[in-house]
Amino acid sequence: MAAAVKNQIRKVEEKIKPYLYEGPLNSYWGLVEDKTKVKREQIAFAIFGFLALYLLFGWGNDFICNFLGFIYPAYASVLAVESKGSHDDTEWLMYWVIYALFGFIEYIGYNFFQTLPFYWLGKCIFLVWLMVPGEKGGSKILYTRFVRPFVLKHRSTVDQHLRDAKTYASKCAPNPCNTISYHLRQMYQLLRAPCAFYPGRPPCSMFLTCMKSHQTTAQNVPFDTIVSFGDSHTDTGNVYNLTSHAWPIVPPYVEGRFSNGLV
């Protein structure tokens, strides 16, 4: 039994050595190894053991798991972008595709996954497996066996829907923009208008706009000619049309005349 365990440990050591001696963290491993006088393989096993126990029983294990699944891949992706070759770029692109897909599935079934024992430890192992480069890496296997065939099969349909959505959006784009611009200008005028008071009542709850009366009704006055006068309902010297605009929250058109703030 002991011999079998030692044999498995040696196999694991042989698999992790390339990442300890040739990866982007090689210089950091060397620094720790020089300071502690302990082989980096043993340090790595100690770190993995501590993380496994912490992910099982520690506080904030969800943060630790998500941090490990993001920070190293992000760092390695930056190095891949800065490198001259494109092979490592492809590997990390596949990782992020699987990572995003897994995150979407996890979001949908989060409450269920939380009830599973050792979930965060299992997720951490899964993310580490996704980071493994080469043909045996999880991202390579899942991408080539599941994601790529599915996307290629439905690519034409998805592209057609995207083109239809783009065409529809380009046709509808001017109308929402004009509508938003109109209502913004209208709101600006409403906020600048003096507040009207009815005798014996508090200020009215409707947004009201004061328009100068020139022998015309408010229905015939274009929006661009709407003006407001003064800063309060006590402003004198003008007769105003009191008009409510057609907002969803106000009743139908209301018109009245007032002077010195009185209807």
C-alpha cells in the first residue's frame, strides 16, 4: 500500500515539474526554494494540501476558489498576448470560453451547487484541470468535444439571427434617440417652470409648464416655443397658460389661466 502511494506521488511530481521549473512562475519558485532550503516540489505539495483543507472547511473558500481560477489565467493570458507565437493564445482563449460557460451554468444552479459537499474543492480541481496545457488539458478536451461541434453546427443560424437583429436595430435606432432627446428637453423645461399654487391647497402634484398667452391656445403652441418666466408663483406682469404635458402619470390635457400664481 505504501509503495503504491509513493509511486503515485512520484507520478504527480513528474507531471507538475514542468510547471514548477519551466512556467512563468519559475523565478518565484526558485526564490522561495533558496530562502527555505526546501525543494519546490515539496513546497507545492504543502501549498496544495493547505488549500485543499481550506477549501473544505475554511471561511471565504468561495473567494479563494474563484481567485485562483481567475488570477493566474489572467496573468498567463497577458504573457500569451505579449509572446510572438499564437499557440498559447489559442489555449487560453479556449480556457476563457469554458470558464465563461461554466460560470453561466454555475449562476443558474448556484443554490443547488451550494448544497453539494466539497463543492469548492471540486470546483478548484476542475479549474486547475482546465489550466493544464496540451491535449490532456480540460479546456482543450471540453472545447474540441463539446463547444466547437455545437457552435459549428448552429453557426449559420446564429449568424443569421445576429444579422437580423443588427438590421432591425439600425432601422429603429433613430426613433428611440429622437424620443429620448424630446423627453429630455421636455423634462428640462418642466423642471425650470414656476410651480403653480391653487388657493387653499398645497402645490399641485402635476408637472406644469407656464406658457405666455398671445391670443392662442396651448394646443397650437409648438414645444420649441415653450418658455418659463420667473422663479416662483408670485411672478407678476404676465398672464400664463397652465398646461400639463402628455406624460403617462398625468391626466388628459388640462388648461387654465392664472395671474400672480392664482388660477
